[in-house]
Amino acid sequence: MMYAPVGFSEAEYPRVEYQRRQQFWDPIRLALFTLTIVAIIGIAIGIVTHFVVEDDKAFCYLASFKVTNIKYKENYGMKSSREFTERSHQIERMMSRIFRRSSGGGRFIKSHVIKLSPYEEGVNIFMVLMFRYPSSDSVERIRKIVERTLYQSLKINQFPLTISKPSFRLTPIDSRKMRNLLNSRCGIRMTLSNMPLPASSSTERIVQGRETAMDGEWPWQASLQLIGAGHQCGASLISNTWLLTAAHCFRKNKDPSQWIATFGTTITPPAIKRSVGKIIVHENYYRDTNDNDIALAQLTNRVEFSNVVQRVCLPDSSMKLPPKTSVFVTGFGSIVDDGPTQNKLRQARVETIGTDVCNRTDVYDGLITPGMLCAGFMEGKVDACKGDSGGPLVYDNRDIWYIVGIVSWGQSCALPKRPGVYTRVTKYRDWIASKTGI
Ligand SMILES: *[C@@H]1O[C@H](CO)[C@@H](O)[C@H](O)[C@H]1NC(C)=O
């Protein structure tokens, strides 16, 4: 059965888990379990304190420096290329090694590479660095500390990249400037106060059993609505004007003038509303097999990126997720089979399931094509449902989010051995590029 273009099952998985395990509880297991819970609560409190301490403020800097032992590659100019992504992650990892190890280690929040540009024999790096210091501190004092930490670390440690020390420049920037710089990169989430929103915040909240989304948590999520009939499908923003969604959303109506898209964590009121100017359904979409269930919708007017509207990254076609990778599905869909659309955006953590398993006779019995990706739990528990169709399945790689799936179909919602089936985005990376240039 296809998810009709209009949640997640109410089946609360933590409860189910515990019931299933009860019979195995002896005193030792119980003690271990209690310890684990205490540890989790401790970590949760730690994380909350870390990000909520009021006295502290984020200090942002634009860092530029030259790396002399690598050569510039053409693809560094394209931020969605694998070359740019891999090089940036390497540089970001290096920064976190430098600043997390130092005495003021807890002060480092994160770093993001903004641009790689050619210079003589090497590469020029531009990146933002974020630190947390008491709000009374001065940008100049912190700048000196940061520089000293970096220089010391470069002296003591061996890094795969050689940073030319004299080329290192650190310029203080305010949070608005930082947001503008980060807008050049996809898949980054920020809170309304311009603080980075760590991936852990979503996971922690699922553990606590609250599943409605916070503002800015899934800023690429859009609602596709038929004028007069309301929410039909989810979609994901991949540029200022393009939405990625499922082909089956347009089975009944593919006249763009009948559709609008909204953004924000509620359908009413929306944060932003746009009309749709163009709809492109995959040429080889087959409704009988659900194969190639992918489509694009172009907005008539561009949206400006902000903390509540942001684009998600498209994965390189070579990106592979092993089975049991943690991913998130979001949507306004019903939370019970045949239930109503939800006004508030919801999220669920699910795990990828290998095609070998998903295509088994006792699961989807040969219905899985190479363009599909299964995710959920073989036990049932959590799933996408009606109305989530077209919405994103996203994967977090070092606080940068990639869309790996599009909610496509499933048999009922959250049934055992009937996980959700998604369009495998990597398989259509070239198709997306051919239609949008992204
Ligand atoms: C799933 O099984 C069917 C039938 O055996 C097969 O035709 C199809 O190629 C398989 N899917 C994948 C992705 O291997």
C-alpha cells in the first residue's frame, strides 16, 4: 500500500521495548539498567547545562589560513562535491583536535569550512570558529587565547595538513555575519538565538519521549498543499527555490498553480508561504511498482535562508549508509493509521535496514528495487505514515545533515516486518542535477 499523500504510529517504542525485556530482569540487570538510566540523565543534564548556561555567549571568528601541503582541486569550488565535503571534514576534525585538547577545551563549540580557494602551491581556507566564553569577556582577549592555543598545538602535534602560521588571520564576526557565512553551506541547523543546534539535541529528546520538533530543528521541511484541500505531502528544500519530494504526491494533480508550499514547524500559521511554479515528476515513475518515486517542485519566488528555513545537503551519489545507521524522518503526517494530519511537525529516529533483509520473502518479498531504501525497525515500533509522503529521511554527518531518503511507501504503519520504504536519494543524484543544476 502506498502512503496516501497525507505520521508516525502512536506505538511508543520505549514502552514496547521495556515490556518485551521484563522477563529477563534479575537484580544485576536491574542494577545495570538503573546505572545506565542515571548515566543517561546525567549526560542529558550535562548537555542541557552546556548549552543553556546563561552567563556564556558564543564568540564567532572568521579564520583564514593557507595549507601548503595539498593541491587545489577544481571540485573544491563546488560545495556539494565529495572533494569539498571530505576536505572540509578533515579540516574541521583537525580544529576540534586542536581546541578540544587544549586547557580551555570546553570553550570550543564548533567550526565550519566556508570556502576553499587556490593559492600558489596550496589551498586557502576560510572557516568560522565558534567558542563559548562568559559574555563579559572581550573579543580581543579571546582572539589571543585562540591564536596561542593554535600555535602551541601546531608546534607539539603532527597533523596531516600543514598550516602556514604567518598566514593565519582571525577576525571577530557577529552572529548575523556568521549566519550569512554559514548560509553558503547546506544542512546546518541553528537555534533562534544563532547558537548551533547539535545533533545530540534531537536524540536526547526522543529518549525523553517528546516527539514534536523545535523551531529550527528541521529547517528544510516543507508542507506541500493543494489550494482548498490543505496539506498533502512533505518536501525538502534543497536550494532557494527547489523542493525535493515524491512523485506519487502528484498522482492526482500536477498543475503547479494548484499547489503551495509552506515552511516552519506548524502548518498554521506557517513561517513562510510560497506558490509553486513548476513540477517535474520522474519520467520513469511507475505507480504499480512505486519505482522512481521522486519529483521536484520549483517555487515561484525564492526563500531567503534563516534559522527556520534552510536547505538540506544532497549526498554524493557514492555515499553509502551501512544497515542500522541512525536516521531521522520528519513530517506532519498522521500518527495512527488513517488518522488526521498533524499541525505540528513531528520527528522519529529510525534505523536503515539492508536491502537483502528488506527484500526477503517474509518482509517485502522482492518488491524492493535498487532505487529504494528501507528504514524503521523490524519489530515495528516507529515509522513514517500517511501524510509524511514526500518528506525527508535525513542523516547527520558531523552536524551537517544530508537527505538520504524520501518517504515513499510501506504496508500500513509501524507493523512488524513492514518497515518504511524510501526513495534512495543517492541513486537519483544525477537526475536531480540534470533538472536543477544543483
Ligand atoms: C529484490 O528481489 C527481486 C525478486 O527476487 C529482484 O528482482 C530485485 O532485483 C531485488 N531487489 C534488489 C534491490 O536487489
